[in-house]
Amino acid sequence: MAASSREASVGFDTVLVLDFGAQYAQVIARRLRELHAYSEIVPGDAPAEEILARRPSALVLSGGPASVYAEGAPGMDPAVLEAGLPVLGICYGQQLLADALGGEVARTDAAEFGRTSLTVDDPGGRLLGEQPLAQIVWMSHRDTVVSPPPGCRVLASTAASPVAAFEDPERGIFGVQYHPEVSHTPWGLEVLKAFLDVAGVRRTWTSHSVIAAAVGAVREQVGDAQVVCGLSGGVDSAVAAALVHEAVGSQLTCLFVDHGLLRQDEAEQVEQAFGAHSDTRLVSIKAADRFLRQLEGVSEPEEKRRRIGEEFIRTFEEAALEHASGAAFLVQGTLYPDVVESGHGSSATIKTHHNVGGLPERMNFDLVEPLRWLFKDEVRRVGAELGLPEEIVERQPFPGPGLAVRIIGEVTREKLEVLRAADAIFRHELARAGLEGEIWQAFVVLPDVRTVGVQGDERTYGYPVILRAVTSEDAMTADFARIDYDVLERVTGRIVNEVPSVGRVAYDVTSKPPGTIEWE
Ligand SMILES: Nc1ncnc2c1ncn2[C@@H]1O[C@H](COP(=O)(O)OP(=O)(O)OP(=O)(O)O)[C@@H](O)[C@H]1O
Ligand SMILES: O=c1[nH]c(=O)c2[nH+]cn([C@@H]3O[C@H](COP(=O)(O)O)[C@@H](O)[C@H]3O)c2[nH]1
Ligand SMILES: NC(=O)CC[C@H](N)C(=O)O
Ligand SMILES: [Mg+2]
């Protein structure tokens, strides 16, 4: 069905991150890619054949919540280590490596969480050889390696970790107790870079080479067949469409669906932006009635996504018959975080994004997803490189299920109107205050409750709305935006005055985690 990972990595040296349940295995993959080494995440316990079939040039073992000496602790197929690939273990990964190779791991008396002072005791090694002897690292552990595997030299220590880093470059074995992937470890990126250098990983993964590889893979996948692309006006589908257009030109027809869950004036704006300056055929489909019918009486978020995902596919199928000679390939702008959050590998399912887990079992399409292995910032760079205008490349994300996941409970036409009006005011005022650039996403949420107020000496009993604005790097983590109270006051004043049924406005100050960006 979907393009396999092997197609994505053709022509690039690949570093596989074996995930042992780390909170942010993605962050390791991101950092490696920042260093221009292509990286993907696989479940830590995947069979050796599966891992080696990807022809990795090196492996990184992630952190994880378990203790290696505990019963049932996640481990790896021993044949993976026997293959002799360069390996870097991080935290749990380091402990696993030590345990597998004859070292010793034990619980320490003093756990280390957060900022920790590290001493490089042996500056003669490859991993830390170029680094300051005293430095700050970020730790998150209770267990520690007390003796390294025979043949490995100890490079560094902290108060609670006698073996905070070890290596045997001859055998390609490296381990660090701390987290080089997080920005709180100032010399962390240098650790990863040193590892890639010793491992001989070629760092050739750039937007330019990504485009060349993706264009080739798309051509090979679709041949001279007709292709349709779900185009939302968002960054991901715009970049996916541009890539596919580059690959197969006039075989591509883009389908924009107005499902009645879009923001104020959005349909017209998308039609204008993409109809005007693009040489790709764009078909605009009015489908509000059928989507809203599917959502009648539905309040559970996963069920909303599933129904919307299915209705998208049915709409695309009909449109492909009518406008694209029954095209059997569907291009989607699916990104890596969509895949990860929908419960890929060993990560938990947070929400089944409509375009991944929300897809129906039966459909008449093979998927073409050239961005399935990319993070958002990487997609933006690819878009810029393909020459897409800045207003498209820098656009804030908007979820495919649209306002349906911002109306808590059942979606009705009346609630859609209330939310659209409030949302337009919030975004307009942010733009006026010049804050759009620093905010990842800003929107309004309509909860399923009523609230008492007083306006013009009269009791009101209307909706509260919640303003949500976040900063983020890749939507995997996020923080609430520190918006000026004056701006919030202006927004609130306008909303309660201009949207009659809203009597109260709140600002959401939750980060992700523990919240998610959307409320559903
Ligand atoms: N209104 C729509 N019409 C057609 N296709 C859509 C629509 N909304 C979403 N899709 C499809 O679902 C995919 C996933 O949606 P998603 O919102 O994650 O991406 P995007 O809209 O392209 O970019 P962004 O994340 O920046 O909003 C899109 O890339 C597109 O293929
Ligand atoms: O196309 C989409 N289909 C979905 O079902 C979906 N759910 C969340 N999002 C968007 O994904 C990013 C992360 O959102 P969360 O923190 O709410 O999980 C944010 O950018 C969200 O807007 C979706 N996009
Ligand atoms: N962050 C981690 O990988 C923790 C590893 C292990 N659970 C410990 O406490 O040491
Ligand atoms: Mg979108």
C-alpha cells in the first residue's frame, strides 16, 4: 500500500534508531537528519533480518523506561549486535549494550534527572576526544553502568554514574548515559557527529538530494498512470503535489475538498492561491452536506476522525472517476509525526490522524506519500527548494478534520458558525499584532458547555471559547505562546461583542506534553 521505507532511503546511508520506548526517539532521528544523515525509527525488538534488510550503516539504541536487569525488560535480537555494525547506546540503550556485552548495570543510590555535571576522564577517545573536560549534560536515569564491557574504555563520569560514557572504536561500540539528542546537552550534537564520523556514515541527506530521490521513487511507483492528490491548501499537500508534479507532470489532478469544516473564507483562498499560479489541474469539490451528515450524533474524537477519513477517500474515489480517468493512485501529504502519533512501531497511539490510522480498510487507491518520512521543517525546506511561494511554505498547519476536532462533542452547523467567527477574530488580531511568524498554530476551541454571564445588565447563558496558540519545532512537543495580555484583551473584547452567543473567553496555557495541540 504505502511507499515502503526502503524507497525513502534509497541512495542514502541510513542510521536506524532502535526504539525501546523512549519518549522522544523521534528527537534522535531529527538530530541525525540535521547532521544530514538519513535516519528512521524501528521497534527495538524487531527481528535482525528486518533490521539488516534496511541495510543500515549504523544503529542507535534509544532510552526507555525499563531496567535491563528486570524481568521482561525490552531487549534486542542478539543477531543485531553480531552483525558488527557501529552502535551508539543512549541511556537505556547504553545499559542494554553494557549488559549484552558482559558489562554490569545496577541501580544507583542517587538518580540523576536534568542538568548534571560531567567530567571527561579520558580525553584520548574518539567520541568525546574534542570536547571540554568539564561540561553540562542532561540526564534522566536511576540505573547506571557500573562496569563497562570488557575491552571498552571508560570516557567520562558524573557523581552518580561511574561510567557515563564508554567506547571501543575498533568494534564500533559506543555508549553514553546522558542524552546527546536534547538541546539541554550543549555538546550533544558533537557526540552524534563524532559517532557518525567514526562509523563512516556519509552525510548527504539534503533537501536537494531528497527531492531527486523522491521524484525518482514517484516515477517508478506510478509509471504513466493517472494520479490524484488530496490538496488542502496546507504545506504538506502543497509540497507533495509539487513533488509529484515534478515527477509525472500532467498525469496529476489535485482535488480540494470543502468538507464544511474549513475556516472562514478558507475555500476561496485556497482556490485562488492554487488555481491562479499553478500549472497543475485543480478540481474543487463542495462536500459539506455529506461530511456533516456523517458527523451527525458523533462526539467521540477517534470516531470523528475515522468517519472523516473514510468520507475523504469516498469523495476522492468519486472525483477520480469523474475527473481523472479513474486514477488508482492517491497522493497524500502524510508526514512522519502523523505516522508516529497514529501508533507506529512501539509508540503509543495518541490520535489516529485521518490520513493514516483513520483510513478505511477498503479503498480503490494505492497511496503515494513522498513526505512520509519527513518532519515539518524538512518539508518546508523541500517546498522552498521547489520554489513554492513563502505564504504557502510558512503557512500554519491546519488539521485535515478541520473544525470538527475543535468543536468538543457533536458538530452542528450552528456551532461551526460560532467557532468560525471567533477563530477569524483571534487569527486576525494576532496577525495585526505581528505575532503570526513566531506562532506555530493559533486557533479557537468550542467546548461542549455553557456559561453564565452578564451583558447589558442582562443574564446571558452562552458558549465559552478557548484560545489556543502554541510554539513548536515539529508538533511533537509544544509550548503555549506567551501572548501579551493587551492582545488577549483585544481579542476577548471583539469576540464577546461580535459573536453573540459567546460570553466568555479563556486562554489555554498547557504545553505538549501533557496536553496535545488540538483538544481532540
Ligand atoms: N480539505 C482537504 N481536501 C483535500 N485533501 C485534504 C484536505 N484536508 C486534508 N487533506 C489531505 O490529508 C493530508 C493530511 O492533512 P494535513 O493537515 O496533515 O496536511 P496539510 O493540510 O497538507 O498540511 P498542514 O499540516 O500544513 O495543514 C493532506 O496532506 C491532504 O493530502
Ligand atoms: O491532518 C491531520 N489530521 C488529524 O487527524 C490531526 N490531528 C491533529 N493534527 C495536527 O497535528 C499536529 C499535532 O497535533 P496534536 O498535538 O493535537 O496531536 C497539529 O498541527 C494538529 O493540528 C492533525 N492533522
Ligand atoms: N531514560 C532512560 O533511558 C532510563 C533508563 C533506565 N530506565 C534508568 O532509569 O536508568
Ligand atoms: Mg492541513
